[in-house]
Amino acid sequence: MSTIFRRLFDLLMKFRPIWTEEAGEQALISKDHIAAWLRGLPATFACHSSVFLPPHLVTLAGPRSAPAVLAVSDRFFRLVPGLRDQGGLIGFEVQKS
């Protein structure tokens, strides 16, 4: 699963890397992958997207302000149709039925 913001992140990492990224065997996981893994189990799941701003920008806020910047940007982008599922962090919540 790739988001529309991925190219911006890749460009920033090219010019100012802040970590070394090593993808695992399955670097991209989608909602469909999770649904397939859970098929037949007594469980439901939901997914959400978070962290819409590149970490390069968030770190400019400093360690004390960064969580607030993330919270505000998450609230804003989740309200915008077409962008709410484009965050760089995909969270899955699985609940036993």
C-alpha cells in the first residue's frame, strides 16, 4: 500500500536521510491482506491512516511539540475526502468477536 505522499517522503529521504529503511519480505501490506489473514477467524477489524506529514517536517517542531503537530495534522487530513486514507502509517485494529 503506497500513499500519494510517498514520493515526497522518498525525495526528502534522498536529500536528507533521517534513517536507513530496510523493507521486510512483505514491505507493502494492504487492508485486503489483513482481511485474508483473518478470514475464517472470529474477529473483526478496522484500519485507519495516520502521520500525513513527512517526519522531516514534524521533527522541525521539536520533541515537545511534535506530538501536537501530528495530532492536529491527523485531525485535519482525516476530514479531507481523498486524503483521509493517505497517511504514511496504517493502523489496524483487530477485535475478537
